[in-house]
Amino acid sequence: MSDESGRKAYRTDSITVTFEARRCLHAAECVRGLPEVFDVAKRPWIQPEKATAERLAEVVRLCPSGALQYELVEGGTEVPARPTTITRGATGQLTVRGEVSVETPEGARAETRAVLCGCGESRLQPYCDHAGPCGR
């Protein structure tokens, strides 16, 4: 099931993992962290029932772009890192972790993790999509 932003949801009795493909920068932290859950050779490629909710949330938090998010059925979501940090990569993109509001063409979005474009050439402004020199 997809919502208006293109996020797809993958549910179990204890956790919902969402994936927004257009924001994915293929860092592969998810695949390395839980290959039994995140398997690009399978459909669906996210199989959250193959790990505990706690372990799944831990690995989802490693996703630098924020393409992966989670919500626990009991109502828990990711707690933003404090203080908020912004790191400029060697090619210019900005990796943000913490409590931040990102202005997008669709309106403001509350984020806990994001990779933002530093060169102005992304087609997914303000997020980096590897289109320009800051994403290469």
C-alpha cells in the first residue's frame, strides 16, 4: 500500500516499516544490517516479520536518507537525536540527524534523518537524489 508521497508500508503485528523509494540513496545499511528482512532479490523486498520489532527499528534508524521509517504498533516512533547534527559530505550533500523541519514543495515535513542536496541540482529538492555533483 502506498500513500500520496509514494511511501509503501510493510506491517506486522508489532511494527510498520515505511519506504519512500525516491529518497533512497542506496547506502545499503538496511541490507547489511538485516539481510533476512531487506532482500532486494525478493518481492516484497521488505519482510518485517523476519525480525523482532526492536531489531528492525534499530536497523531502520541506520538509514541515512530517511527513506526507511518505522512506527511501533504501541505508538512508538523514532526519537530524534539530540543535539541535531548536520554533516557535509566530501561531495557537498548534507546529512542531517535530529529534530528538523524540512520545507518541501508539498509543505513542511518533520524529519529525524535526511540527506539534503548541497549543490542545487537534485530533482527532489531539498533532498539529495544523486543527480548533481553533491550526490556523486
